[in-house]
Amino acid sequence: MMIDADRFYRDAETVSSFGERWIHVSYKEFLKFFASKEKLTPHDFVIGAYFTYGWMPRMLELRGNIDVVTAIANKSRGERISKGEFTRLAGAINGSVVGASKLLHFLNPREYAIWDSRVYRYLHQEAPHQYRLKAPNAYWEYLAFLNVLAEDFRFKNFRIKVVSAIGYPVTDKRACELMMFVKGEKENRSRTMQADSHIGDARHGRFTTSSREFKNAVFKYAGSLKQSAAMEKAAREFGIHLPRSYLLYPGSHINRWRGQGFPK
């Protein structure tokens, strides 16, 4: 059963932070990329799909006819695509409805919202198993509920709160999704596990996720492993407890480190 608007706005009163800084830095750049394209080419689609998938724990393998899914992507920028088109788009992106929702959001943030396990966990108050995330109408019911929230008399003040907290304007759907993302984190996870500076005490000395040695090790292992697996292996090597975001969105961290000149 889905929560109602009263529960959402009651919970929203308890939230003061809406995601880590790196999320917002990459988010704005992703939006700029698509906004700068009058019409997407297959080249644009491939680039956009892969950098969007940097927010996912697995490497992307594009499937199917790129021209067809590029046409669907272009259509989504001006109107709501059909459920069949959404299924085809998801099929091209590792069969992932989560990946498809993220790409659609960056293509048209007013119409589409990001759908992931944390949003599902909060919205339905139950474990976000894959079969639940992929349920035929789950994403569309979520979008409909976001419209209900945006029409609520409490939404105006809520949106002001979100924009004030993150420092830049977002669409109605993004504002609501951010609150669900924050509230959908597993409650039994220690707050220290979420800190970006959690310290390990390995045989090499004391290290954090900010340590040069750790970052270089991730790049070394990423040459032969999936990005999330490379993160885990490097963390074990240096005795570091990884924040959850490093496993859910390894590509975003790796791209950020690459911009800092890593490996070095």
C-alpha cells in the first residue's frame, strides 16, 4: 500500500538535508547536457545513457536498436511516452526501469521522476525487491502520486524548503523525489556508515575514502572488475567501511576523482 499525502508532508517536516553534495553537482551537469541538445542523435543518446548510468551500481550494456530508443528519448522530451515505449527504453538499458526513469528525468524533469529502491522503500514502506520495482504499473502510479502531492496546499512551502536547502531550483517532481530518497534509506544502517570520512585501520595505516591510496586502488581494480566490486575490493584492502552511495553510485565518485586528476 502506498503512503498518502498526509504522511509525506508530516515526514517532510523532519528532513533538513536533501542528499550529498556530489549528487547535486552531477545532477545539474546532467541536466545541462540534455538541455543543450535541440534534438538528440544516437551519439547523444549513448553518451547520455552512459553518464546517467554512473549513478547505478552496474556497468551499462546498451541493447537493441539505438535509433529506435533514441527516437523514444526524443519523444519523451515533449510528451508522455507510452508504457510500451517505456518498457522498450528500459529493455535497452540493462532491462532496468530504474535506469530508464533516471534517463527520462534528465531528458524531461518536469514530466518524469527518478524511481529507485529508496523511493520505493519509502513510498510503499516495504522491501524494494526487483519484482516490485518492475511491477507493470508501479512507476506510473508513482508519477500520478507526485502530481497529487504537487497539487496539495502544503506543496508550496515544502518546495521552498527544498530549494533553500540545496541552493538551486528543481522541478516539482524532483523536489518530492528528493524527500523520498532521503527518507527511504534503510533505518538500521549506522549513521557512521554513511559518513564520507569513515576511517579504516588497515595494516597500511589509517585511511578514509578521501585517501589517495584508496582512490588509486579503485582505479587499478576497475580495469578488470565492475565499478562497485572495485570499490569493495579497495575498501577491504585499506580497512574502510564504505558509505552506501559508493556501492550504489560508484561511477559518480570515480568520475569526480578522475576530474581531480586520479589515478596519480
